[in-house]
Amino acid sequence: MAEHSAPPPGAPPEISVVIPMKNEEGNVQLLLDGLAEACAGIPHEIIVVDDGSTDRTAEIVRAAHGANPAVRLIRHAHSGGQSAAVHSGVLHARAPVICTLDGDGQNPPAEVPRLAAPLLAADAPARLGLVAGQRVKRRDTLSKRLASKFANRLRAFILKDNTRDTGCGLKAFRRAAFLELPYFNNMHRYLPALFSAYGWEVAHVDVAHAERHAGRSNYTNFGRALAGIHDLIGVAWLIKRAKKVRPEEDDYR
């Protein structure tokens, strides 16, 4: 069962920033400070999902909540993975628009308002469901960049999702649209394809990328490759069988 702090008082937020974290005690405060500054002009909440950390991540978030009530903590007793963490955060979010970014500090918080803007605009297309970040000038090792490039090309070839960098953690989407999608492990890597399959428009925004400030990655290239093979087959199956018809307006409304 997830443990979470009470939402801050006041008007409902316009965006909920959801951050999955596991053993990121060296990055959490820097990331929270950056988000508070970047989102200062937007009613917001910041939801940190501690995915079974064994370090001081949760302790630091609790202390940050005392200084900034917009910061909320959700905890998984055991690690469920990034998709599980994002899903828990979205379920507990109060805003209609969700922004996500990775907890390792490599996604600059300053990019969050740019991603949310198309969805918050007064003239936002009704069917715009997802704004996906695409990293430029990545600050990763050569092996990680090459593995990601291969995986992205293979995924794009099979799923035809027109996305250069689906692994980027920086995304903004409509909460209601996300909760319509089928939930499964590693679904966060396939959001552009899933949103498109379920009738939503997808926009792309180039975003910056930073070096990791502290800690180390919770993933390996080999582990991602093994999971990716099974995921691609499953996602391709889901997309072929996605619901294509949407109801029209209720005649009696």
C-alpha cells in the first residue's frame, strides 16, 4: 500500500509533477529546489514516488514537505519499477495535467513549464493528449547512447510512433487520457505509441539533458534490452487491438 502525505491546502493545482525515485538521496533536494523555482508561476504540486528506496530519499522528501507543502510523498514498500511509480503518482495527483521527469536530475526542471504549456493553453486542441520531450546533446556514456539509439530505431520501425526519443522522462499529458491506457510494466517507454493508438494527438518538444549529479543508474543496457524485446511484442499486440471508436456527445446532456 502506498503511503502519502496530505495534499497542500488551497486551490487545486493546474499541473502535478510526478517524479519516480529510487535511492536518489544525492539528487532529490536539488531537483525539488529546481522544480519549485521553475513552476513558481503555475499552481502546482510535486509528487515524489519513492519506489522502495533503501537510502534517505523519503526522509529528505518529508523534510522538504515541511518547507514547501506543495511537495508530496508516496512510498512503495517494495520496488515496482518506473512505470509503477509513475502510475501511483498519477492516481494520487489532483491536477488535470501531469508532468513527469526522471529522479536522477538529468532532466532539467526548467523544461517542465515548456512541456505543460501546450496543454494548459486556452486554445489547446481537445485531442492533444501528450507532449513528449526529446533529448538533445545527451550527457550519457557512449554505450548508453548507442543502446538507446538502436532501441529507438527498432521501436519506431515496429510501432510507427514518429518519436525519436521515447525514453526521455520529460513528458506532459492529460491525466484522464493516461488513465484510459492499459497499464503494464515498462509502459512509460511506449507512451507516444499508446496515446496515438487510443486516439490522442502527440506533440514533441526538444529538451536539454544534464549529467547525473550523484548516485548511479538503476538500469543496465542488457537489462533494458531483454525487457524491450518482450515489451515491443506486447505493445504491438495492444495497439492492433486498441479501441478505435469513441462515443459522440450525449444527446440528452
